Amino acid sequence: MKIKAIFLFLICFSFSLHAKENQIAIAIHGGAGTILKSNMTPELEKQYHEKMQEALKAGYKVLQDGGSSVEAVQAAIIIMEDSPLFNAGKGAVFTHQKTNELDASIMEGKTLNAGAIAGVKTVKNPIKLAAAVMDQSVHVMMTGEGAETFAKQVGMEFVSPDYFHTERRYKQIEKVLNESKGKKTAQVENEQVWPDDKKFGTVGAVALDKEGNLAAATSTGGMTNKQYGRVGDAPIIGAGTYADNNACAISATGHGEYFIRAAVAHDICARVLYKGISLQKASDEVIQEKLVEMKGEGGIVGLSPKGEPVFSFNSAGMYRGYIDTNGKIYTGIYKN
């Protein structure tokens, strides 16, 4: 009987370890801002939901196959970088000089290792370059020509700057530049079909893998009409991206200048760690209180060490979604 009891205990212990191993989850965002259902066509709304689900499933499959959270967040973001629906990669907005400049960052919660790039113009998937900075260099951040030189050394895929040119975004910068000169402009063709042109465009992902490791990543084309080599919060570790296995993983989207000043991503994780409060409460304290007092707009997607997805945003909408530890998939756009 004693041997049988030990045998049953070992079986139960084995099942327990297996169950723990399979606690995986992923969550994403695709930007926040004045995104109203009244301005959204059913066709476009469907496109956003489908693309977010595609991104979630790509990242989740990596986790199911035993891949790391760092690999999973990249897989999800690459789907969004390759889509003109989002302000990252292919759908990036234009600068004042009518160019596309891309920023990205990534961080792993186990080691607090991180990588970031800013102001690149010909790297197809900026998030992959940020990961290469983290894994294959002694630095955390690289910018501009230096980042692209490093990209060549590590074998990144390059594209012509024209690859990032989309008609929608080009008309957007033309309108902004004309209005800044006091010129009246006619309504942009299909303007109502794109209700998010005044949003803070960024994409991001957070994930928990079978080893219990968290990761966070963010990618963006920045702000329409940005000047002087402006860099926002997306590539700033602690502002737009942060991950710590002891607290949470956060990817932010919003008015970058405020998110940098408030160190949003790190502040949320610090509140979880030092105050012992839930990730949702910590997120709301920063997004709904601290940022609002500063008059900053935007939001975050977060994941707890247990794989609990959290969203908090003070704008009218935020493209967002998750696949939780039970395999449930959800995508949303509007405040309610």
C-alpha cells in the first residue's frame, strides 16, 4: 500500500508540473485614441478584429510549441508591422520631411535584458532588430544609421523606403502640412473609413511562456509630422516597454512625451512590486489618475506573472486583444 501511495503521489505531482508548464498567455494592443464606433465601417472593423486575432494566434502558437515569450511577442508584432492597418512597419505615419522613421523595443522579464532601436528607415521589421540588439550586442539602444549598420551585420531583412509608403498615410501628412500653413483642405478621400488618424499609433505585445517568463515589446512609426529626429516612448525601456517576472509585462501606447516623463511602464510594475497591489489597480493608478492629471492620453496592455491580461486606457478606444491561460480569445476596439 505504501508503494502504491508513493506511485499515486508521483503521478499527481507529474500532472501538477505539467499543468503549471502549460500556463501560457499573450495580449496585444494596436494603438489608442479617438476611435469611435460611429466612425467605423463594419468592413474596417472586421479587418481590425481579424488582423488582431491573426497576431494573437501567431504568438500563441509559438508559446504552444514551447517557444519563449520573447519569440512570441515578436511573432505577434511582426503580423501587425506587416499590416497597413497599424502605425508600425508597413503602416507607419510620415514625418515632417515625408519620410518614415521606425522605433521599437523589447524586454525579457527573467533577466531584465532589453534592446531598442529608433529612427530606422529601411529595416522591414524593426522589432526583430530590437531583439537582435538585446541578444547580439552589448548595448540596449541603437539609433539611425548606426542601428542600420548593425542590422546589416546581423542579417536583417531590408526594404526600400517606398515599402513603407501607403496612400492613406501620405494623404494624412499632406493634410496636416497644408493645415499648418493655414490652407483649407478638402475632405480626404475615404476619411470616415479611417477613424483612427488622430490616435496614438503603436503596436505592442506581452506574453508568458511555459517556463514562467514574461516579455514585452512595442513597435511604432511615431507621430505624424514629427520633426527634429523626435523619439517617443515606444523604444524607451521603462516608458513604453517593461517586463519583470516578479511584477508584470507592459507595453504602452499614447502621447509619448507624457509616457516618457511618467515612466509609465516601469511605474506600473514598480507599484505592483512595492505596493503589493494588483496589476489592474496599478495600471489604473498610472493611466487613469497620474496621466490624466498630466493631461496625457493613451493606454497599456499588461500581463501578470500568472498570465492575467490587463488593459487600461483613458482614450475613447484602443485596439486590443488577448488569449488567456484557458485559451480564450478576445479582441476589442471601443471603450465599452
